Amino acid sequence: MKFIWGKKELTFMIIPGANRRTVRFKLPHSSLYIVPSVLVLVLMGFLVTIYVMNIHSEQTKTSMQQAFDGQEQQLTQQISNQSDELEQLQIDLIALSQQADEFKAKLEEIKKLDHVLELMSQPETTNGTSKKGTSTPLSTSTKRDIGGSEQPVKPEDVSALVSSTKNGLNSLVTDINVLLGNLTESEAKIKETEYVRTITPTLWPIASHSITSGFGIRIDPFSLKPTMHTGYDLDGELGDPVYVTAAGKVITVGYDEEHGNHIIVDHSRGIETEYMHLNKITVKRGESVTKGQLIGLVGSTGRSTGSHLHYEVHKSGIPIDPKPYLITDRKDERK
Ligand SMILES: [Zn+2]
């Protein structure tokens, strides 16, 4: 290449080789100034572009960093919340498991009670065995844990607890259904037993247990001849309270020279009781009375030699020995 000076233009010659044609082209002389200027402008434009891109890149980076930080914080919060929820669920599960254990223990107590009720409703049974055999020993402890090392809960531990709690609850439901059946049956028996107890004259009619004359043949204190004494003479002070020995209905209230002031109470099922020689009567004929209710006061009216209560028990209209019936005191019966 070759420059030719001295003219208003520049001639460029390119000589590729000895046997090849020379290439020649011309440029105005002013291009010597224009080309560098253009180059400088291009370079400045390039630098400005890089600068602008750099600023934009920084802004993008900052913005992305902020977004990332926000998301990271949000995720951390979510993980923390879920961890709290999981821990709460585990606490709830443990509480549920403990409740199931406590419930099971209560159920065992109910089973025992059921067994006792069954025995109570079958007083004739003497071998003491239950025909259903539902009672089992109490085995579950409901006491609170008091110490031990602290270990993190593993997922398999939680699964095992869930499984055991579920099995325990299923077993409880089965037991409850069986118990409900037994209890319904026992309840009916107990109601019947309780009713029979209420209408059976098992009380002593006065506080005194002193028997001055028993049931059977004796020498009559007036005629001094052997006679049948159809009840018990209980030694009591004048005015001592007289209590009806079972629930029932007062069917006779009256006075005659032999029985004095007397009361007959019908207890149903063929049982009646009679109270004689009373000083005072505190019930009326036709009145319903509860077991142990005050019905009169000890006296010596009628054919009597002193203050006492003549007490009789009738079964199907026939006087029977009251002795087997005199079981409890009124104060013990009523607690
Ligand atoms: Zn008598």
C-alpha cells in the first residue's frame, strides 16, 4: 500500500504481489480528519453503551437480590410456621393418646363396677364368679411423666403413636358396646333388686333391739295359759319413735281393746306388717309411706302390761317369725 501526497486527495494503492494487478483507490484529503473523529465518536458511543448497560445490570441485580431475600424470608417463615404446627400436632397427639389411656383406665373401673353390680343383682350366687368374665385387672397407668432425657421425635415414633392410639380407641369402642349391653341388663336387675329391698321389711321398727317376748308358744301374761304369740315384743320407752319397716300403704289405722292403737301396712307381694299398743299414731289410713318413715310412738294401749311395741310380719295373711327380717337399723339404712 502506498500514499501519494501533494494533491487534494489521497490515493491508496494495494500491491498484492509481483504478478498481480495493483488496486488503487482515492479518498479526499479531508478524510484524514473525518475518519479519526468518527472512530472517536464510535468509541465514545460504545463506552456510553457499556456504562448504561452496567448501571442497568446493577439495578437488575439489586432488584433480584431484594426479591430473592424477600422470598427466602417468606419461605423461612413458612417453614417455621409449619414446624410450629407440626410440633403442636405432635403435642395434641400425645395428649389424645394420654386421654385414650385415661379413658381406658376409667373403662376398666366401670368393668369392675359392672361385675360388682352383677354380683349384687344375683345374691344367690355364692361362688363369686361372673358368667360373663368381662372384668380384667387395671393395667394402664395414667400418671404424668416426671423426667428422662430429651430426644427429638422421629416420624416413625409419631406413626407408631398414631397407630397405637387408633388401635386403642377401636378396642375401647368395642369394649364400650359390650359394657353398654351388660350395664343395661344389670341396671334392670338392680332396679328390681332395689324395689324388692324397698318393699321388704328389713328394718328394726324401734331403736331398741331388746326382745321381751319372741315368736311362738308362750305363757300368756294375763291368762297365764300357753298361747301362740304371733309377733315380737320389743322393749321400748313410752314415746319412742316407731318406724315402718318397709315402703308400702297404710291399710289399717285403729284402736281396739286387744291391739290398742295399731297400724297395718301393706307392702305388696303378700307382705304386711303390724304395729300394736301405740301411744300415738302419726299416719292416716290410705297413706303411702316410705321405708323408715315415722308412723307412731311406743305406748301401752290395749292388752298390754307396759310400754313396748308388738310387731308382726304377715305373709299371705299368716303371721310369720319376724326374726329373719330384722336386719338393719333405720339410721344405717338411710346413712
Ligand atoms: Zn306381743
